[in-house]
Amino acid sequence: MSLKLYHYVHCPYCIRVRMVLGYLNIPFESIVLRYDDEETPIRLAKKKMLPIMDFDNGFITNESLIIIANLDKDDLLKTSLLNDEVKNQMENMLDELGSNIHSLCMPYFIQTKEFDDKSREYFQKKKEVKRGPFKDLILNRDNFLNPLNEDLLDLEDQLNPYFLGEEFSIFDILIASHLWGLYLLPEFSFSEDLESYLQEVKNLCKFNYHQDLETI
């Protein structure tokens, strides 16, 4: 079976799938879409939402957790622990982290090779509807950075050495994929413990954020 992953490089939901693929040593074809490409995702999955995995057996989905569950058939990442209750708890936690991370990092996402002029303009116009002008996000970064730093301290307290335990699991991938965007934020640095944790997750998942940027 030949897997095709349609994704954005910056997207945490796409990053989590890439991390799982790396951890499970599953080969796949990486297809990075421009953010203004509406036709491809709608044609494949009826909606402009990535990641999209084409399993090459008639099954195509754009739900990252469904993709992961289908990849992790042997439950090596304890994906089965993501029942509805746990999933809701994780989503609430990630939503809180992600809200501040995205407000801080979106103005910098669009400066990478992932975006050309057209897709950069499309992304910025769309995201500013919800978050306000990017220039204001940069000027008011402390409004997002201060609560984020508190959340990161709480998160750090829950690492033992992995999230809530001694074994690496899907929870670590979900968390790391959301935090990864902060590496693009100027003058930001993780604490020593969080940096060590993220690099450990990176190594376990054979993950290289920038690898797919070189193919664009």
C-alpha cells in the first residue's frame, strides 16, 4: 500500500501525523500543498482541511486522529487510550496552548518557503479575520506569551519524563506537534527541560520540521 500525505508544513495536526509515520517507520509520499489551494483538498476529501491521507485502498480522510488510529494498528503509541473523554481533555488543553501559539507564530509561519506571495496573502487575510492584523499580534506578543509561559510551566510539571508517565505515547506526539511552531518565534526559547523533552520526541519520531520545505 502506497500512502500519500497531503499537508501543510506548519500545521500541528499535520505535524502529528508526520511524527507518527516517523515513529512507526512507515514510508509515505509527502505532498505539501500551498495554503490557497482549495481545489485539491475539496476534490479529495470534500473540505479544505488538512492533513489528508490517501491510503490507496479507497479510504481517504482528513481527520488526523482517524489517520493515526489507522496507522497505529498495533497500538504501539497507546492510541487506544484516546477515548472520547480523554480526547476531549486533550483537545481542551491543546486548544488553550494552540490559541496563544498561533497568535504568536502565524506572522512568522508565512515568512518560510512554504508560502509564496499568493498563498501568503490568502493565509494572512483569512487568519486576520479571527485574530486581528498580524502587525498587532507582533506588537502585543506579551498578551499571548505571558499566559503561554504559565501553561508551559504547568505542562513541564506533568512530564515524568513523558507526559503523565514513564512511557512515550500518542500524548507526547499531540503535545510536541503543537509546541513545535514556537521554534519559529524570534527570541523565544524553551526551558532546559522542555527543550530536552521536545528533542527526545523529535529523535524518537525521526522528525525534521524543515525537510519538506526543501522540496518546495
